Amino acid sequence: AQKVTQAQTEISVVEKEDVTLDCVYETRDTTYYLFWYKQPPSGELVFLIRRNSFDEQNEISGRYSWNFQKSTSSFNFTITASQVVDSAVYFCALSLNTGGFKTIFGAGTRLFVKA
Amino acid sequence: ETGVTQTPRHLVMGMTNKKSLKCEQHLGHNAMYWYKQSAKKPLELMFVYSLEERVENNSVPSRFSPECPNSSHLFLHLHTLQPEDSALYLCASSQKTGGNTGELFFGEGSRLTVL
């Protein structure tokens, strides 16, 4: 069975702190895709990044970075020098190459960044 | 125009009403989705439409009825709903290639309250 676990329900930090959001996934498939989405208070989930299972290279985009480790089945997301605008719910998700249309979402981590 | 547009943004209805949620995507994608987001629950995939097929979650009650007249428009018809159906209903689209869904692009959601 496939599963995505985001153990952190809520995280609260002060502006300019670094924060890491954890994501652990389970699948027996060898080809799969991992995603992070951000859901600000306005409601829509915004796509942040997609990685495929064959590409373990870490990625950095501005203040965002992602650490993909197949050995621990983790795909963690770090925000450097957090800002109030980063306050949102962040979802990690998994889809399989043979999974049809199904994307499995984690429960989400609510991040509060205080000024 | 934003990529995925949902109307109405907010809807209050009685249990005997009939209403519809509308979604339109301007991204040229070949698949559209309805997700349900309830408090403290994971995102739940309700229905998927693509050029090839319609896929539904068998646990979705028949009081929810989807309609997809073309690849850019998706409706969710609601009738005789229950208070527990109150939730945020999110529409999404993606470009499905091969076996994978691809990243999802979401609308801002329709917040439904059933009295």
C-alpha cells in the first residue's frame, strides 16, 4: 500500500528562522513521483516541486530546498530565513507511474511564521 | 485569467436544495478532478475525468454527481446533501502523460456549508 506521512501537524517559528517540514512515504513501486504543495489561507493548493524516483539530486529554489533520500524514504522540505508569507499548510504527495489518476496526499503541516 | 477557476467561492445550502459547483481550466490539460477537503482529514479524491475515462471513488455518495461536458469544464451537482458534506471542494487539473498524473493545478475551492 502507498502512504504519505507528515508527522508534524503544526510548526510555529519566528521570522528569519529556518524550518524543515518532514515527509516520509511508503511504496513498493520503483517508479514514482513526489510533490510538495502549499495551501495559503486563500484555499488553492499551489504546486511547488515534483521529483521522480530516479532523481535523488537535492534541489534549491530561492529560500526553498528539498532533500530526497530513497534510503530513508523521505522527501523533506526546508525553508531558509522564513517569512510571514510562508505561513500556510504544506502538503507532501506521492503518485505512482502505474497509479492511474490517484495522488496520495499527506495530512499536511500547518506552518505559522510570526513576525 | 487564472489557471483553474471555481465558482461559487462560498455556498450555503439546505439539505433539500439542489446546487452545482463549477470549475473551468485554462491550461489545456487533459484531466480534471474534484477533491474534498474536510477539517482534520486528508484530501479525498472524489472524481476524475479525462479524455479516456471517468474514474470515481466508490465511497462517494450518489448525492454528488459530476459532469464534464468538455475538457475545460467540470461540474459537481449537489442534491439532498447532509451537514457532514460541509467542506472545501477543490477542483484541479493536470496533464496526464503515460502512466503518471503529473502535478496538479488547483482552483481556490468552493466552501460549502450544509445547514
